[in-house]
Amino acid sequence: MEYGIIGWIVVGLIAGILAKWIMPGDDPGGIIVTILIGIAGGLLGGFIASQMGLGGGNIMNIVIATAGAIVLLILYRVVRGGRRV
């Protein structure tokens, strides 16, 4: 199943919630920022997966988007964590 931008945003929203559930913690910005990171991860994961020919089902697309969200969440924590005073 091919998703457009809106489809990957919706999948990214789900992925952001899942990423926060998988990686709980005190993130700067809270759940809203995590969901936005999930949307960005969904778009990034969807783009990369489509370029590699991966995907093909709702569950697989959510897994791809969640993986993208987790990677971005880790990067966000590293960047934001280093700036705390």
C-alpha cells in the first residue's frame, strides 16, 4: 500500500505515540514534541522505505515509521540533553 504525505503524517502520529511508549522519559518538550518527532520520523521512514522498496502493509508501515521516530527521538535527546544547564 502506497501512502501519500497525509498517510505518512497519520502513521507518524501513531509512531510518535508508540515511540513515547517504547522510550519513556522526561523529554524536553513533552508528548507534543515527541508526537511531532514521530510525524517527522514517519515521513523520513516512509521516504527511505519507499526508496528501498520496503513497506506493503499497515503494520509494516507503522513499524518503519516508529523506527524512524525512535531514531529521531534519540537524536533529539542527545542534542537537547547536551544543552541543559
